[in-house]
Amino acid sequence: MRADDETAGAGGATRATRTTGVAETAGKDGKYGKDGAAGDAYDPRAFPPFAVTVDLAVFTVRDARLQVLLVRRGESPYRGSWALPGGFVRPDESAGAAARRELAEETGLGADTVRPLHLEQLRTYSDPGRDPRMRVVSVAYAALLPDLPEPRGGGDAAHAQWVPRDTAGPLAFDHDTILADAHDRIGAKLEYTCLATRFCPAEFTLGELQQVYETVWGVQLDRPNFRRKVLATPGFVEAVEGPPRPTGGRGKPAALHRAGPASALHPPLLRPEGRPSP
Amino acid sequence: MRADDETAGAGGATRATRTTGVAETAGKDGKYGKDGAAGDAYDPRAFPPFAVTVDLAVFTVRDARLQVLLVRRGESPYRGSWALPGGFVRPDESAGAAARRELAEETGLGADTVRPLHLEQLRTYSDPGRDPRMRVVSVAYAALLPDLPEPRGGGDAAHAQWVPRDTAGPLAFDHDTILADAHDRIGAKLEYTCLATRFCPAEFTLGELQQVYETVWGVQLDRPNFRRKVLATPGFVEAVEGPPRPTGGRGKPAALHRAGPASALHPPLLRPEGRPSP
DNA sequence: TCGCTTTATAGTCAACATGACCATTCACTA
DNA sequence: TAGTGAATGGTCATGTTGACTATAAAGCGA
């Protein structure tokens, strides 16, 4: 969660292309120029068009590590580099729809599996130089997946691969920045939302939920305190009837829970130390 | 802060335009199709281009009310409606730079005044139908202004006007949604960042700072408790030497403070009741 | 069957933060 | 000189958090 935007390169050059004050205000809100008075107005068609893409930071927690889904680039630039999955937004879909479509394609998961997954818009990256070939603005999304039995299906998604987040990079384009922003945002949202359950299967133990927090934050939490806090937060989790899951012989089997109806935590579940940045 | 994205209209139609799986993965990350193999690849130039704009939710606190800067549209559609200020992103600038440029133009403030203002990217609105004339994706920003002595300069900005936030709307396009998202985001960030000082002039009293919280959140806060909390948070504010500002005869003059070096609050300054949504 | 290990769960206690108050100080005005 | 309005300085009960100890339940190996 970086506070500021890419503001480099502002100022001078933009002034140079400015013609009149009327030209500015005529193009308000993404509209054409004043009706008919096209000569002076700011006309978007007079410029090379923007391409709009989505980039996805797809996270899961597996083997007590935060893993991110990456693809290897087959074309230049950055040929052979790892990159975040993504693709073009099509003329008839929103960025959110494009992100969900790409998520299904890259993970190889069916539409039914992908539909309930949490997709969160992070921010938009629009630096003029971020793609050396053309002007591309990219809307970045973060996706949270439980540790699914079918990590990546065959077909289109064969080239996508889970990589531990701390060993990911350097990535193509500005994807290192996007990934860092995504990690920051997810970590921050764990503090005051119930997002952590999205990393878990439908039924999970409190130990698994705690593992999510510990993995995303990179800290150790006290187990009794974590338990107390989660159970004291109304609507965060609710107990599941029936026998606990077989443990495989290690310790007492834990009771199962499922995500509750709440979406926000009151008060928040704060990280042990200070947060990185606003 | 809406949790989910615009996902309406996904699915069917996008499938119809899909050609092959190779076409999908070839256009990864906002690139052209596979080198040379343009026949099958997804080529952005085959589609009508996207226009990219910025929309600004510019807030200030004046007369104990949250005010937002609006412009009146002179062209159709929504001719005569109020709308958020904004405009096209130019080919050589980032969205953030465009937002700052538009902010200067709409407020009539000089570049030096605008430079230190807080601009925060909210999210991107990309619904295919959000502008009836063409495909426009808009990157929304929130800007926080102190109650400046020159509310709006002359010239270009003469048509922009401060409007109380609760009387704003209905606005053109999806600007009601953007404004609501902006208000939610600002309110949430007041809880765990030092953002509130951005609504204040360089030197301010704790009463003025409290007024910001009360106005944005729409609640009343206890003054001694607020004071204790703010002063106990390291780096939030620091005392200013010298005599207090003349009060105009109403009560004891308050000590002046300026924004401290901190950017995040630990622990956060939570709203009295539960937060609206995640 | 008896320990032994492992993990879940229950409970204690002090430090800290918060919300609801009351009291005092200060500058200006009537 | 008293009165008014706002800032500032406290108290106190309550709730939350962090550190820590203790108990319970399951499987394993001897």
C-alpha cells in the first residue's frame, strides 16, 4: 500500500501540449470536445490509444508459505522472465470481469470454482514507460485462493506456477512493485477484515486460520490469544457440528469452523509490531 | 470502500469473442500478440481504443461540513448535471500526474500550492456502459485540501464550486458511486493514518483536527479523550513554539501544532461505532 | 497398558487503551 | 469584576492485549 502515486514526469511536458483553457475543460470526464467545436477541443482520437490490461497477484498459503502464481514470459521484452498473470480487458467487459476471466484461465479452475473467490482491485499502474512498446495502463487485482487440491489444471494454465512469495522476482515490467503492493494490501486487510478465511477451505481449524495470519504477516502469534480474539469477534467464524477432521496422528484434532457472516473486525486484529506504511 | 468489483456483464459475451486458448495467453501483460504471428493473436488495435481519464473527489472541511468540489457539465450527456472534476490522461503522463494537473486547473491553485497536497488513488471504474458515447476507463483519485483562503481562483476554475458532501448528487455518470467510495476510503484512512492533518493548514489546533474527524465521520468525539489519544501517538502532531493564534474572543486560545513525521497511527484511532464495510 | 509427544483448549494476570466523566485554567466581554 | 466559552488537566471503571501456565485429547512406540 504505497501512499503516493507515480507522479514523476508531470509538469513541463504536459504544459507544452496544452493549447487553451477551453480545451482542458471541454474534455471533462472522458468526453469528447464541445459539441461541434472539435477544432480546438481535446480529442482523444488525436492520440495513440491506450491499451488496458489487468494484472493479477494470485496468492495462496501452502506449506506454511505465502505462494504467488507466476507465468514465464515467452515473448520479448522480458522474454524468459517471470511475470504476473494477466491480459487485455476486452471491449465488452469490465476490468473486474477481465480479472476473473484471466484468473480462471491461468489457474485452470472452472468458472464455478473461481466465482466465489475473493478478487480485490488494488490500484492502477499507468506510468508512460512501464511497457516499452506501447501505452498500457494496467488495473491490478489481488486474488486469494485456498490451497486447492488441483493447483493448476492442464491446458492453458500449464505455464503458470506457484512460487514462494519471498523468492519471487525480479519480475517483468513493474510487476515487482505490483506484487509488493498486493502483499502490503492483503496484510493490511487481514487486520480489520475477515479476509483471512478466504485463504482457507470451506471448513478449517483455528490453527489453519492462524497459519494464514502468520504466513502473510511473517510473524509468530500466540495461539491461545489468537483463539480468544477470533472467537470473541462476532461473525468472524462459526463452529461446525460433527466430528473433527482426521489429524494424521499429530496431536489432538481441532474443531472445525467456517467463515461467519461478518466482513469487518471490531476491533481490528492488529499486527504485533508497527505496520509498514499507510 | 466497496469490497467487490463491477463484475456484471462477465461471462457469456466474452466467451463468444474468444478464438483460441493461444490467443489468450499470447496477449499477456498488455503486450501485442506473439511476434509475427499476428493472425491468431489478440491484437488490441483490432478493437476500438480505450480512453483513460481521471476523476477527482476533492474534499475540504469548511464551516464544520465536509465539502466536495464539483463542476457543472456544459455538454451532453448529463448536460447541466453536477459532476466530479477530471479529464483525459495525456499520452505522456501518468494517471497520477494527470490528476494533479487537473486538480491545479480546477481549483485555480498554483502548482506550488498543489504539489504538497495529498492525492490518493482510489480505484478504477471500467464498466463498459459507464459512458454512453465511448469506452472510457477512469482512474479515481481523492484529494484532501485545507480550507484555503482562495477557494477557487479565477479563469478556468470559475465553474468549479464547493458543495456540501451530503447535498451533493445526483451526479453525472457513476460519479455518485465514486464520491461515496471516496468518502468511505477517507473515513477509513483517518482511523489508521495521519491523513487528517492534510485537511488542516500548516499550523492548526487540536480542536481543528478533531473537527476534521467529526466532520468526515459524522460523529461527535469527546474532546479530552481525543486530545489524549492524539498526543499519545508518537509523530502524529508536534507542538509549535510561540504565541497561539488570536481566537476572536471565544474562549481560551489553543496551542498550535503541526503535522508530525509519522504516517500511520498505532494503535489506530477507531470510530465510535462499527465501520460501514470492508 | 504405560508413558511420551504433539496439538488443542482453558484460564490467569498485569499492562495498556478506552469511554465517560469532572475540574481547572485562560482569554476575552459585558 | 463577574461571566462565558473553549482549552487543558485529571480520575475511574471497563475492555483489550500480551505473556504465560495448565489441562485435555489423540496417536505412537515400548
